[in-house]
Amino acid sequence: MKSPVNLNAIPVVPYCAVMTDDPEAILHYAAESAENGLGSALVTLVDIRGGAARALGAQMAVCGDGGYCGYVSGGCTEAAVAAEALEAIGKGADRYLLLGEGSRFFDIVLPCGGGITVVIHVLEDATPVREVLFELRSRRRTALRYDPHSQSLAVVAHSTLTHWSGCLFIRHYRPRARLLLCGRGIELEAATRLATALAFETLSFDGRSSVKIDDVIDQDTAVALLFHDIDQETPFLKSALTREPFYIGALGSRRTHEKRCGVLRTLGYSQSQIARIKAPIGMFGPTRDAHTLALSVLADVAGAYSA
């Protein structure tokens, strides 16, 4: 007769539970794991030496059952990081982990040839993470402050950069990029499909309804005008110019844009306001089909948001 298996002796094996690098999804996974009593760790990239696949502040969430999501590198180190996080959860204490240059893991070489340091924070109280998620869903920028001395997180006022402030690490968060697509026909349809596939918060307006866009434009919003008629786009353009979206683009040739500028000057808009409009819209010049136009517009918007 076989003796019973000691389940506590079975090691927990890390596995990718969700393939995502979306900050909100990562924070939600971390908070949910902590609240379910499974144990949770939030891993944050806090130092880069040389090149790195991810930006400072990139994060992973690790659950006590071995599941993890997010990335702090290019995918080659995440399982090793998760294994370290599981040890930290088991011991109930935060730790730093060096990878690449200067690391004790000589068999893990980062593709960029540099080195990174991550901090593994054992998340015992999910309240600060839930507060950040609330702010993001309310379309407000916010930040988390990590204190290595007290091994704690706190929500703080938004900072424009993720950075070290003395001995405290500030990780800033922005709401998901919102894209307002205004136009008609196949251009609007193609751009809406692509934007949705790329996980933008996408709103489409064809100009036929009385819906106003004023209340949905914030500093993390892009406005793309895909009309072939200046009169049809003007109400949307006026709304965009009186707000602070991070991107305004309009369809049409350079000659069309000259006419557009003339109309706007007549309406009393200044040269500095008009200069905010990217026209012709898109990243790579004139296009002759809707799908290429959609790709050009979305690439331009994504580049502006990242910058």
C-alpha cells in the first residue's frame, strides 16, 4: 500500500496564467490573488543597466498558486522571476532580484546584453492597488509609491515620470489610450476594427447623431477626423481644439489642410491652436485604401501616446 502523498511537499511550478502587458490587467491579477488568500506579489522593474526590453516600471503579478502575468523583460526571464516571487510570498518578505549583468543567475543572459533589477513586493494589502484601478477607470492619472524600508505601497499624486525619488520608487499610471474616430464609410469602419483589436478604448462617431464629444476628450485621448468634407469635420474639430487631447489628426491633402486652416482662422482660432492638427493624418503619408490608412493613423496615434 502506497503512503499518502504530502501535498505540501509538491513544489509550486510557475506558469503563465494570462499573456498580457496591460498595466490594469496586471494590477487586477495581483489584487485578486491577494484578496482570494492565495498569496500575491507585485514585481516592478526598478533599475536598468545598459539595454532592456521593457521600460522602467514594467510589472508582473505573481499568484501563490504559481500563475503569473506581465513582463519585466522579453519573456525569457519571467518564469525565473515568478519562482523568486513564490519564495518571497512563502517567506512573507520583499526582495530585490538582479538579472543579466551582475546577477547570480549566470545562465540567464538578457538579449540586450545589459542588466536589470526588479523589486518583488509581497502584496498583503490590496487596497492601494484597488485605489489605482479606481482612478484609472475614472480616467485619472495616478501613481504608486513603493517604500523599501517599510515594504509598503501607497497611492500618491500623479508624476509624469516613473522614477526613484530618494529611496522611494514612484510608478506612474495613465488611463488606457482613448481614440475618438470621427468620419464615415469604409475609412471609419476599418479604423474602428483595427483600434478595437489593438485594445484602444475606441469611440466612433459618424456625424449623423446629435452626440457631442466634448465630455469624452481628456489628456489621454486622441481625435482622428476621417471625413472627406471640411464642413462635416468642423464641429468635431472645434471640440478637439477647445480640449487637450494628446493627438489631433485630420484626413486630406496639404491643399485640403490649407483650406481647413483658412476656415479655422475665420472662426477665430489662433495659429498655435491650428498647429496642433496633424494633417495629412497618419505616420506614412498619403494612402489610397482604407486599411492602409487605418494602419497609418493607429501607428501615428500609438507613437504619440508612447512619447
